[in-house]
Amino acid sequence: MRKKALRGGEGLRLNNRGLRAPTAVKPTDLRGILQYIPRFREKPFVISLDGVIVTDENFANILMDVAVLRSLSIRVVLVHGASAQIRLLAQQQAVAASNLDGTGVTDPETLRLALTASNRLTHEILEGLATQDLRAACPNAIVAHPTGILHGVDQQLTGKVERVDTELLLALLQDGIIPVIPPLGFDGEGRTYRVNSDGVAVSVAEAIKAVKVIFVTSYDGLTHEGRLLRQVLASDLQRLLAEQRSGFAADLLSKAIHAAAACRAGIPRVHVINGCLDEALLTEVFSNEGVGTLVYANEYQQIRRALKKDIPSILKLIQPSVENEEIVKRTRASIERQLADYYLFETDKNPVGCVALHTYPDHGVGELACLCVKPSHENQGVGRKLLQFVERKAREQGLQTLCALSTQAFTYFQSKGGFAEGSPEDLPPARREKYEQTGRRSKVLVKRLR
């Protein structure tokens, strides 16, 4: 049974023309999707498909997802690899292929296999796009030159991207045509070279100023020492590659290298997803949770002061915790009265956490309150960042003590925030009166700041 991957747009279905079918969809799901559309309209995406994905049973669904992107006026370039098909051809023809991923030595026999495999895959992709009523073309837009001699070894017919025919690709995109680019490059003499498809994707993205590169693989994302990286800053990824390169799986190392390179080249977001999962592409693009790995080049996450328009988001965030009696119920009016005390943690401009700092300056006390994290973003350090943020704000305001009240998360405040158990007498008189009126008997946690 195929795993159901879609979160942000759960309930959406596509027919064989790539259009949305009229099934039951929550209005909140649609609002979540629609917020992305103005940011992506007329912007180019480069989608890089591993060869193994093109022959996977889910590939037809990926092409339907591409049709959805095109229907939203998102410009798409498809780049594909061919290593799985080259390996299969080599086995069938009893040929010792010298280069499967475009980074090793390519002898004439391997290039012959690469040409056969790449042409077949390009044709399959063009066929699939035709079934979605999408126009596509395979341009000779990659100008390459020989890699040359590396570490004393002649790389023969392995090539490096010298430049991309940007004008050609932009003209195709302007006319609504999807460029389909194989892992092959050509020089001015008409010679063909085998090039790494990940490198082609990054070069194309840089040339056309794409806002996203999406590597579609058969893996759930980038893993390091067996741990899936859900979101990683490009500089942190670069550090891992420099200091702990062996921690990346061999099949994912090229993706990690080129994801970091893409961000250095000015691509804001790079995604690595599992194309074998139904609807993974749309989920990754149209939900802030995603399904794979996001590598980001700038500040993807931020904490900011809440605005009046954010009150519905705050109420929605805290509702599960209110129902579980983890935090006290707040009304729209009560939040609005103290709105200046509230802060939101955003992931790619979507609220995923909140916190409040209520101050009692006459007593030198601040209360850390309403700390809440969206369930999909738990165990990712969001709560700790909010906690540290409030502590920093309290120090900036010259407060001497920070307190928190909790019925269930008191051990979290103690272990993550350095709070110690106190008593109601540690609260300012006005706050202690409210504490006694609620009857919740929350534990009082205290941290001395000075």
C-alpha cells in the first residue's frame, strides 16, 4: 500500500489531466496552499529526477504534480539522471561501465550506454508530459568541456558544465514549454560528454535564477550518520561536508554537495524528497512541514512580535494544548489586550510556535507564558529557541527574575531552560491572586537572571 504523504493539502486528488478533482477539502488546507501561490507565480523551479524515479510506478503522479505547478503559472525545468538505467544496460550487455553518476571516468563504451539510457528516459518523460497535455522539448542547452585529468587520471568523456544557454531556456519557459534536460553536454565541435545531473540542475537553476531546486530521489531526504535532516542551513551543511563527509550515505553525497553549492550560487531553497511517495512533490512545495529535506540559504526561521492579524493563528496553535489542559484557555479579547507581549516563531513565514512575556516591572519579574509549538514541529528545537528568546528579552528589559507556571511541562522548563521549582510567593501579588483564582495548582518555576 502506498504511503500517504500529503499533509498540508490532504484531501486533494488529481484526475488524469492534472486538475484538481472536486473532493472534500478543508478550507484551512486551501488557505495554506493559496498563501504560496503569489510567491511562486511566474518563478522558475528546477526539478531534478533520478533515473530510477522515471521508471517508478509513482512517476505518473509526479507528472500530474508538475501539471498542477504549471496550472499555477509556475515555470518548470526538468533535469534527469540515468545512472540506474546505465547500470542495467551494462548488466544486460555484460559491459563494465566505468561511470554511473557522471563523476568518474567515462570511456567510449560507457558513453554509448549513457546515450542510449538518456535518450530512452527523455522520450519517456516527453511521453508522460504529453499525457498531461503539457508542451515540452529537449534542448541542447548544456555546453560542456572535458573534465580533464584529475589526480593523475584522465576522465576521458566525462564533462563539466561550461555554460548554460540561458536565452534558449528562458524563451522556452516564456512560451509555456517545459525543457527536459538529460545528463549530457555538448562542446562547440559537436562532441558529447557525460555530465552529472545534479551539477546540471544547479547550473541551470543559477542561469535562470530559479527559486527552488528539487532533487527527486528514492530516499526520504538527506541523512547524516543515519539521521534524517529535515531542515538544514546551507552553511551548516557545508560544515558537515567539510568535517564529517563520511556521515553521508554514498548515494546521497552528490545531492548534499550540490545542495550546498546551489545555495552558495544564490538559490534560496533546495529540497531533497522521495519521489516514490504519492503527492510528495506538492506536499514539499505547498506545506511548511514538507516530507523531505530542506536546505536553505538564508534565515528560514525567525521570531517576531505578533500582530493583530496573527490572533487567529495563535488561537489555532494553542487549541490542542488548551484541550489537553497543558496551558490555560485564552480568548481572542484577552490576547488582543496583551498583544504586545506575544511573539510568533515562523518557518518560511508560517507560524509554528508562540510565546508571551508578561512583565511586572515594579517587581523586576517577567512571566514566560503561552509557550506552544505546532505538533508537526515538535522535537525540532522550536520550543527551546522561544524559551531562550524570552529570557534574552527579559534580560534586555532589566528584569531580575523570570517565572513560568506549568501543570505538565515543568520538567521541560527545568531541563531545557534552567528553571528551578519555586512557590506562589515568588509571583508578584497581582499574578499570585490570579494564580489562586484559577485553582489549576500549577507548579511555579523560577529562574534568577541577576
